[in-house]
Amino acid sequence: MHYKKYFPVCAALTVAVGLLSGPASAETSDAAKQAAIDTYANIAEAVYGDALQGARKLQTAVNALVEHPSEATMQAARSAWIAARVPYQQSEVFRFGNAIVDDWEGRVNAWPLDEGLIDYVDTSKYGEESDENPLYTANVIANKQVKFGGKVIHAEKIDWKLLRKLHEAGGVEANVATGYHAIEFLLWGQDLNGTGPGAGNRPWTDYAKDGCTHGNCDRRAQYLSAATQLLIDDLSWMTKQWHKDGSARKALAEKGLDGAISGMLTGLGSLSYGELAGERMKLGLMLHDPEEEQDCFSDNTFNSHYNDVVGMVAVYTGEYKRTNGKIVKGPSLSDVVRGNSPDLDAEMKAKLKATLDAMTALKQRGEGKEAYDQMIGPDNPEGNAVVQAAVDRLTDQTKTLERIVAALKLNAVSFEGSDSLDAPERVGKK
């Protein structure tokens, strides 16, 4: 879901860091800033390009599943989805500092979703209806017509036009009809295990040509194929925006040098604090609620959180390792900060390493012991502590980012906030 609470970087920090920084050196010249901005854009182009290639490989696996449904092709499609998430999650650091990305992001990564819009659900756990969403159990795969808002949505043909029409229909953000998580649901189905072990377990026979389970296997296949093609289309569009003459690069240039640097720091700070530490991690930990898990159907959340941090490191250091092993590298935000305050740059790199170490521990636990929804469950102090350690490191690195903003004398920078961190007493209350 999209959370839009922001808070300004503390003005007091400007004074505190100003005492440390002194005059800028040659490394903080306009040329140095421009070089760092160019590297940032080059990494964006590369990471979205990698995400696009991952989506294309996913489409190949989805086509095999649809054409030759079996346990093997279902598992291959799931593996391709997990692989496709890696570069995309590393791109999330570009979201908050670039309006073109933030405005687009909901088409490919919106969550949580009311999956009953798309397909069958276990109503004993999911429920029959929602006061907030009249399409809560619309199940367009099973129903060729859906009544909504006094009108009829014609769903006889499941194609990209229908999915675009359904996405956030009626202004309800939980009506997620496109993107990674819609595809994830179609590959795994609901995770009905709560904070116990196990992910979604949709049978491959939901796509079978003979012996179809749960009905409408042909329409389910059409939906999965259409959603995967839309993901490719959306990622292709975003990749083009970061090409040499693309709109995203032009928007950076229009901000001016300090404006572009501010955007880079906004992306780092907002993802670190309000989005990842707050809404994606601390909130679910406070509520012990598996519904607050991002990749909730596949139990892939620990990988997604880890790769968010890998993306942060890439943006700050100016070095990104592509899926094919090639390195995109150049002058960086780290260089800009070091030119102003070497100590502050060293501090930031140390804190990023500490955060990556904490996320590595979380990832290793997810791979070897228990899924993320189990880690945040009640009566699991050890798992809770692993998640809290990552939250603490993310919030700690945000403090250094605030000091960097002050040291560089940047104005009008704000990081996304979260009630779970800023006003925990309000969590769970309307």
C-alpha cells in the first residue's frame, strides 16, 4: 500500500553538522555532483533493465505453465518469479526521490491486495465481504460480469484492458489487479498458515486442461498471461524513462544539481525509515500480523527486504552488480559527501554495512529456519529480535542521512514517516 506521511529533516541538525563540515573541497564541485547524478541515473537504467529481463524470463516460464501445466512447470514459474523480484526490489530506492517512479510504482508493486477480486479464496479465513471494498470477493476469473458502482464491468474477455480497468477500481487501493503480487497470488494462492510454517500452496491443476481444480482454469491462465505481459510493458516503459533522453533523466536535470542530490537522499531516507523500517517491518512486528508481510503468498519477504538494502548500498556507493555479472560503477553520492565531510561519509558507509549485515542475518534465517511471517509472530522472541535488529539499523542509518542533508546544506528534503515508529500509540486505532 502507499503510505504518504512525511516529516522534515530536523533543522537543529543543520547547525550541529555545520560545525563539523567546514568549506567544501574540490570533490563537492558542480562537476562532481553532476558525475554522481549521472552514475545514479545509469544505475537506475541498469536495474530497471534487469527487472525487465527478469520479467521476460518469468513470461517464458508462465507460458510453459499455461501450455503444459504440471508440478514441474508450476515450480519453474514460481522460481522465475522469485528471481524476477531481485532486481526490482533493488530499484525501490529510486521511488521516493523521483515522482515519475512513485506515480508509476503502484502498477507493478502495490500491496496488500484483496485477492478475492481476482480468484477464489477461502472465505472462512478471508471473509465474505468488506465495508471498504465492494469488489472484495468479485472473483473476475469465475464471473464474466461484475456489478460495481451501479455499473457492470464486462469480464467476458480477460485481457490487459480489463486488468487496467480493475486495478484500484473505485479508488480502492486494495483492488490490485496487476503487478508482481497479482502474479504471485496466481502462482501460490493464499497463504492460510498465519504465522505458522508454510506458504501458499495453489495446485498446478488450477491450470490443468484436464482435471481442472477450482474451475475456470482457462480464464485463470488468461489472467496470469495478461498480468505477466503487463508487467513487461510497465517495466519496459520505466526502463526507457532512464535512457539518455528519457523523461526521468530530464526530470533530474530540471531539479538542478542540489535538487537532484536531494532526490537521491530522499529516496534513501524514505525507503530506510518510513517505508521499510516502519510500514513494512515494524508495523507487522507490532501487530504480529502476517497480512503485513509484503511477499505474503510466496513467503519471499526476507529476500525482498534484503534486496531493498542492496539497492540502497548501490545508490550510495555508485556501484551496482547487474544480473549478468557486469558492474555499473562511477562517481557517487559517497564521493559528494566525502568531499564535504570524510568522517560523515565513513559513518554512512559503516551504517549501511551494519544494516546489510542485519538484513543478511534475516535472509539467512529465512532461508534456513523460518519464513518472515513466522519471525514476526507472537511468542517468537528470537525471530522478533532478528527483525527488530534490522529495523534498528535502518532507523540508525536514517539519522546519518539527516546529518548528510544538513552538512550539504540542502533545503526542503523530507523523509517518509510511519506511525509505527513516530506514534506507536496510534497503531491499531482509527
